[in-house]
Amino acid sequence: MAIEPRTRRERLTLNILLSPTLFWLIFFFAIPLVIILILSFLDNSPNGRIVWNIQLDNYIRFADQLYIKIFIRSFFIALITTIICLLIGYPMAYWMANQSLKKRNTFLLLIMLPFWTNFVIRTYAWKMLLARQGQINQLLIALKIIDEDNVHTFLNTNAAVIMGLIYIWVVAMVLACFASISGLDRSLLEAAQDLFANPARTFLRVTLPLTLPGIVSGSILVFVPSFGAFVTPDMLGGGKADMIGNLISQQFGESLDWPFGSAISAILMIVMLFGTLLYFRGLRSGEAQS
Amino acid sequence: MGKPAVELVDVVKRFGDVVAVNDVSLKVEDGEFFSLLGPSGCGKTTSLRMIAGLETATEGDILLRGETMLGIPPFKRPVNTVFQNYALFPHLNVERNVSFGLEMKKIPKEEIETRVVEALEMVRMPDMAKRRPNQLSGGQQQRIALARALVNRPEVLLLDEPLGALDLKLRKAMQIELKQLQEQVGITFIYVTHDQEEALTMSDRIAVMHDGNVLQIGSPEEIYEQPINRFVAGFIGETNFLEGTVNQINGKTIDVSLDEHTIVKAHSNSSAHKGQKVGVAIRPEKISLASTGMIQGQILEIIYIGTDTRYIIRLKDDTSVTVREQNLNRIQSNKYQRGDEVGMNWDPAHALVLTE
Ligand SMILES: Nc1ncnc2c1ncn2[C@@H]1O[C@H](COP(=O)(O)OP(=O)(O)O)[C@@H](O)[C@H]1O
Ligand SMILES: [Mg+2]
């Protein structure tokens, strides 16, 4: 609900109340964004100094096969991560939403528990588990599924990166879906059953369309950070499954090419922004048809 | 007459320790407008939900046209429900809401279209097909919920306080419209309400429920004129109760003494015996005022309510009796004054002796 300020005094109060938020947004979001956009049009000297020479070279440079490949790989890794998170997260949220209130709260707490540990540490744990001499291979050897000379290479693959991303982001999907499913009016499901819909059709015709907002927000919450991820591919991809985030961090780090890094960031942002808008529009037209 | 449309046989429903429905048996005839009437929490909704299959009976059997419904899921039962909160699908427009059941039954598209149009006309909402439920008023939503159920031509239509959320005037109008609609389509209606006036207006028969039990089943007239106990007498309409002891029994007419000096005549269906403590139930409109009568009292209050005048009269033992007289002509309204001593009389056939 929108707040309608009526008097000048109320407007003043409202402005004062909102000013920290506004300050926060301008200072930590808008200003850095503008800096990045400006940087992306500037030039770079070999020693890493920024040169005030406005041109489009950074964007043209990105159109290289090497970078496009990384971009496409990032996209598919993020897409697969999102789909698997949805396939795991939605049923889990559905199940949780159908528990008693007490159980629900317990499960919510359990799900959020890993957040209490830094995610770099958690990813590092996966790195150890997945290593050639790691616990997973050892377990497989112990179970005589594989022999010692023939250990699997889990680490430094796309699959390892996807798994790491799922591990981190599935919680966001569960929470988004849970919010939506637990808010569903149960009497609508009964009405559907009363109108001859079996459980499968009740799900497809009523539950799914009505919990779509949860699926949408969950997908965005998983896709966007997965697309730009750099810690997970860095640790579990080991340079063999680099993503766009690694490329950006390289430009700001080793390569000392801030303008190019900024251009990649800007491209990533624009693609995600338009992608999200298209996604929403597609959903809305799909809804209008039903 | 064929098999009853719906039959409940010794049905019990418990939620943990709570007994929501306690050993209910009843038969609803084909084409009947049957009401379940009772105060909030007496088990009406639970009974209805068991017929729909949304709740499973703990004990007993539920039959539809003589066939047991035990173990049959709601989507396979030939009944439809108008829910208390309407439960319209917010993501579908009116048309798609109404066609939902037919689509699930895989009825051909052309037939669905004509039946949806018919149903919307039947509830007088032909122009609302493309609207979303949230663009409709409460009364309009109620009509769409009705159309969504009726379009399936169910064997039995279950309605759970469908008019509960409407304002008084609209509710009165809808009562008549619903009744006419039911006669027109000839579908058996089982109608849940806590409003006794509504039940009396619309029903062919009423089952009065209290604490999970069905106390009495009968036509509105039977329920009103011959309540079998104090609860039914008190819940349906207004009733005066006079406490006394059975003095003498002459066939169906019984003399009940209220105190040493006062004996009133009443009528009994049940077997009251001499010396038994009983209540005499008598409706306010069945009592007439005169200078002397079977009982005497002092007028405490005179309330003029247009068509009638109500008199609250205090008896010697401090119980009060309500008398209602129709205002047949103008002068009548100031026939008595507050504080007047009056007598009250009635036809013994209209006073009921209730033993429980
Ligand atoms: N799902 C349920 N769980 C526990 N108790 C219930 C449930 N549904 C109904 N009850 C109880 O059963 C009794 C009858 O309820 P209900 O059938 O809704 O009454 P009514 O419709 O006549 O107001 C009430 O005491 C109510 O609290
Ligand atoms: Mg109810």
C-alpha cells in the first residue's frame, strides 16, 4: 500500500524517515554503478593507469570468441543451476508448507543453519570432498565401486561448479517457493477437487499457477548471482570452468584493466536486466492466455 | 419415490478429542431443499464436507442414491459445493471459473461454451464472463460460485452459508432467488445456515443440529409449531417458557400448575406423567391479552415495531413473558399502558409441554 503524504509536515517527516535508505541506495548502489559505466568507456595504459579517452574499444574487445564462450558457459551453468534448484526447492517447499506450524519452523531453521558458516569455508569443504584423494573417492573405493588406480576427477569440472552453486543457492529457492506455497488458500484446492480435478490436475491447474510468483522470484534469486558467481567457479572450477565473474575479477586484479572489467560488468548487468524483463513479460502473456 | 438422494447412516466425525458430528442419521429426498440449521460450531460444515468427500467420516456410512461413498475421493463424487468464502480461482476469469468442472470432465468444447453461457444467464450475470473474481462484488462472486457449481448439473448441490457475507437486503432477495432457482433446476440442495429465518423461508425440510447431534428433522411448520425440546423451541423463533408441574392429564391436553394458584392448559406429544417437572413453551404471537386470563402479570414494556406491538409482561414469580399483537388498526397501539395489570390467554393446542 502506498503512503500518501498529505501535509507538508508529513512529507517532511517521510523524507527524513526515508533519507537513510535513500542515502544508502545512492551511495552504495547508484554512484558505483555510474563509476562503472564511465570507466567502461575509458582507456587503459599498460601499467594499469586509467586514461581519459572516451571510446568503445572495451565493448568491441568483448566480442572475442574466447570471452563469448565464457559468457555462454556462464549462462548455461546458471540456467542448469536454476532448473535443478527449482526441481529440488519447489517439492521441498511444498512438503514443508504442508507440515504443522511447529515442524515448519524447525525445518526453516534447519535450512538456514548453514548460513551461519561463511560460504567460502563451506565451498572449501566441498573442494576437499571432491578432490582426487577426497572423501567421496575414498568412500567409492571402500565400497569397491571403483578401484584405486581409477579415481574420478570431480573437481575442476562444470559439474562441480554447478553442484557448488546449487548447494549455496537452493536455500533461496526453497524460501521463495515456501513463501508462495504457504500463502496459498487451501479452500481453492478443495474447490478444484470438488470440481472433479484429481490431485495431479489440481496441482497443474491451481497450485502451480498460483505459486508462480514464488517460482519466478526464486529463479531470479538463483540465476542472477549464479551467472555472476566467481568464488565457486574459482574454487571448484579451478581455472577449467571459468565463468564471467572470474573474468571480471581477473581484470580488476591480475590484469589491472579496470575499464575492460567495467565493460564486462556493464554487459552482464544489461543482459540480466533485459533477461529479467523478458522473463516477466513472457509470464504475463502466458498468464493472460490461461 | 426412489432412493434418497443422500443418506447419512450413524455418521460420527471426531477431530482428535473433539466430536464434531455425533451419530447423525438422515435422508434427503430427491429434488428436496434440505437445510442443516444450528448455531455456530454444531457440526454443519463438517457434515457437508463429509458428503462432498473433503472430510472422511470416523464412523458410519454416507450414501448417494443408495451407493456408499466411503473411500470415493471428492473428485469422483457427483456433488458440487458452493463454499462459504466462494473459493473462486483468482487466476481465472469468470468464464474459466465456471467451465472448470466441465473441462475436468472432458466435456466437448462447444457444449462447455453453451453450458457456461446458460449458467451465467441463470444467475443473471451474462456480461461478466471476462472479469476476474477480484473485480466482482461479494454478491456477484456469490452468483459466480453458484454458477460454477450448477453448470455441472450435480446430483446434489451443497451450499455452506452461501449468503452469510451479504448484507441483509441482498440476502433476503437472494433467498427467494435461490429457492426459485432450485425449483427451476430441480437439483437436490443441502443448505447449511445458522439463520433460522433463512432456513424457514427456503427449506422443504430442516434438520436442527446442536453439539454435533441432529435434534429434529421436519418441515419448517413442524419445526416451528411442534419443536420436540427446549433447544429447538428456543432456537427457532421466539418462545416463552413457563416452568411447572404436571397436574392432570386429559388425553392430549395437560394441566400444568405453575404455582398453587395458577394452572395453565397445554398440549403434549410426548409422554408426560403426573407430578413431572415440565416446561410449557408458547410463542409470543399465540398469546392474547385480556383483563383476566390463565395467568396474570404487569406490563413492563411496550415496544411498537410497525406491524406488531410487543409487550413484555412480568409475572408474579419475576419471569417475564413476551406477547406479540398484530396492529390491525391504529387505535390498538395505546390499548394498554405500561404498569397495567393484564391477563393472558391461549388456545391449549398452541402451548407445548416439553419434557426435555
Ligand atoms: N479440521 C478440524 N480440526 C479440529 N476441529 C475441527 C475441525 N473442523 C471442525 N472442527 C470442530 O468441529 C466442530 C464443528 O465444526 P463445524 O462443522 O465447522 O461447525 P459449524 O459449521 O456448524 O459452525 C467445532 O467444534 C470445530 O471446532
Ligand atoms: Mg460452518
